[in-house]
Amino acid sequence: MDANDEKIRAVGMFGDQLCQDGHYAADKIHKKARNIDERREANRERAQALLGKLKDALALQQFLSDCEELREWIEEKMIRAQDETYRDAKTITSKFVRHQAFQSELQANKERLDQLQHAAIDLGAEKPEFTGTIDPQITELAHQWEQLEKTTEEKGQKLFDANRQQLYVQSIADMKEWASQLEKEMTREDQPADLTTVNVAMQKQQMIETEMIKKAHHIDQLMEMEPQLEEMHPDE
């Protein structure tokens, strides 16, 4: 269009020059030049209006594309959040750790929803005619995100409870094993033969007593967990 403008301006300037030189058809030349210039301006205005509409349509399509991309991401994460293989006690701890990483991933991507919400506000303010298309998209995404967060939180709590139960069972087993080993150690009848072995035996006894204090504290913690575990698993 710029190239055509140059040609049209050149024609106009030539016509003006002819009129100034007193050409016998000056009136016709002047009218024709003005008509060409008016058509040029009208075409430019129509082109600018069309370009504006194309830019608006592109902005809307980009917004809808971003919404669809986030929607697919949410749906993919929802499948993971609804996975109930955490019931496998053998891998509960590793799954609990992975779920914590999953929750962190969700928080890191929450900004994508925030950005789309702000983009919807800006686009709707600039082009109110788009609100009928924009608003349902944002409303649906916000609802999907809320459901994803809720499902993720519920699964996290279940994993936490299951992990706590497994830790309790494992701790009890470890405590029994420790008590059994300690009992064997205490029933040994080795008699110290000299001062060095006496000192070693005393140091060992002190270590055992220190360990017993720690184990006693651990037992208290396990006993505090029992009511909660019984409430969650009354039949076990």
C-alpha cells in the first residue's frame, strides 16, 4: 500500500502542476486528482480497520490457545492426582515424597492461571464484545484448577496418613529388633580381664543407657500416634 501511495501522490503532484501551469482541462484534472486521493484515503482507512480486526482476532485466538494449553495441562495433572496406587504400602514413602514435588509443581504453575485471568480482564476491557467468549473460558479454568488443588490436597493427606501408619509399623518392628539385640547383649557373661576392658565395658554401658533414653522418648511418640491411627484404621 505504501508503494501505491507513492504513485498516487506522484499523480496528484503532476495534476497540481498542470493546474498551476494553466492547463485547459485544469478543473477536470483537479477533480480527478482529488477523487483519486479521496479513494486512497478511504482504502487506507478500510485497510487499517481490517488490520485492527485481524489483530483483535489474533489476540483472541492466542488467548483461547493459551486457555486450551492450560486446560490440557490441568487435565493431565488431574489424572495423576486421582491415581490411587498410593495404597501399595511398599512404595508409600517414595510416593509421598513424589507427591510433595507434585504439589510444588502445581504452585509453580498457578501463575499461568493468574496471567490468563489478567489477560482476560485487559482483553475484555479493550474489546467488550469478546467477553461472551472470554468469561466462560476463565470461569471453567478457575473451576478446574480449584478441583485439581482439592484433589491433590486430599491425596496428599491420604499419603501422609498412610506414610505415618507405615512409619509407625516399621518403628515398632525396629524397636522390637533393638530390644531383642539388647537382651542378647545384656545376657552375655563376658568378664573384663583388665582395666582397659573394664573402661570399654563402662563406655559401652553408658552408650546403651543413652540409647535407651532415646528409645523411651521414641516409644512415647509412638504411643501418642496410636489414638489417631486407631481412629483412621479401626479394624487394623
